[in-house]
Amino acid sequence: GDSVTQMEGPVTLSEEAFLTINCTYTATGYPSLFWYVQYPGEGLQLLLKATKADDKGSNKGFEATYRKETTSFHLEKGSVQVSDSAVYFCALRWKETSGSRLTFGEGTQLTVNP
Amino acid sequence: DGGITQSPKYLFRKEGQNVTLSCEQNLNHDAMYWYRQDPGQGLRLIYYSQIVNDFQKGDIAEGYSVSREKKESFPLTVTSAQKNPTAFYLCASNAQGSTEAFFGQGTRLTVV
């Protein structure tokens, strides 16, 4: 079946450091790919998305490119801030005949220190 | 403002009791979902519904039940048959044809 694998956490960085969180997926065909962010005690918020190969999603300084050849959707940010501390989830989605459901990775906890 | 409201935020249940978690949305979305979140395991789909009066089992439906009598509401009942109910429960919705899902703030259920 479909699956999403994220790099193991937790990740701890200093402010202004470069961030990469790896995400790879296993699926037949070409699903849509997403990054969601979860701040402490809250639900998930969509951070960015890409719906076809070679698309780049971007938001709030975060970027991720849909790589068909490596089945990857790695999240990057050039300079992290303390306010970026959160859990980040990679996810994929199919448009099924009976609905459209998200499959999530395990999540990666990011802590940014001042 | 439009959005998804889950209540209560915290819920305590004694073993052997059923409890119902509320999820309401005013986004006019057709599809609604329930996920369970456990530490280090990401989110797992419990049930989902694409239209009123219809719903399907997700990956971990055992011990749970749902109803969809109104478009705005998708309550989840955690029954006594669920062996490990302590978790964070998230409700989500999306419009048909849209790729973006909107999430509620979650309900943390603890069995005492």
C-alpha cells in the first residue's frame, strides 16, 4: 500500500541555521504531496503542497519540490526561526472514487534554539 | 469566521465507558475525516464521510463508530471495545475537488 517515510527526529537547530527534513513516499502513480505543521497542543495547518512532478511548493520561507525520479518531497528552509519550532508532517493524497484521504508520515519534531 | 470546531479539548473517560467527541464545521465541506495521533506514529485514519448519511472505515476503525446525519457534523464515539483509546483525536474536512484539508484543534482523550 501507499506509505510516507520521514527522517527520524527530533531535530534541534540554532536560529538562522539551514533546515532539511527528508520525506520519501511509496505509491503507484502520482499522488499530490503535502507538508503540514502542528504547533504544540493544536491541530494541523497546511504549510505547502505540490500536485504534480517537478512542482515546487513554497510558503513562509519553506520550500519542497516534488521529485518523481526519487519519490521524494524534502522540506527546506534557508534560515529557521524560534517560531518554526513545531512538528512537521509529510503526507500524500489520492483522489479515489469513494473519497480523498491523506496518508501521513510519522512526523518530525523541530526545535529551534535562540 | 469559518472553520472546524472540536469539543471538548480535553476528555477523561473511565474504562468501560463510551464517549463521544464532537466535530462541527461551517465551511460547507462535503468530506469529513477522523484521525488518531499517537506519539511517533503520525496520524492514522479512523473513519471518513464523503456525503451525508454515508461513511467508510479507515485503517483503524475497530472500537469506534461515527454518524453523519448533518453535513456540518461528524461525531466520533469511542466505545469500550477500543482497547487503547488514550490519544489525540483530530477531525478534518475538505471540499470536493479540493486538495486542501482543514483540521480542528483536536481532542485529547485520556482513560483513567
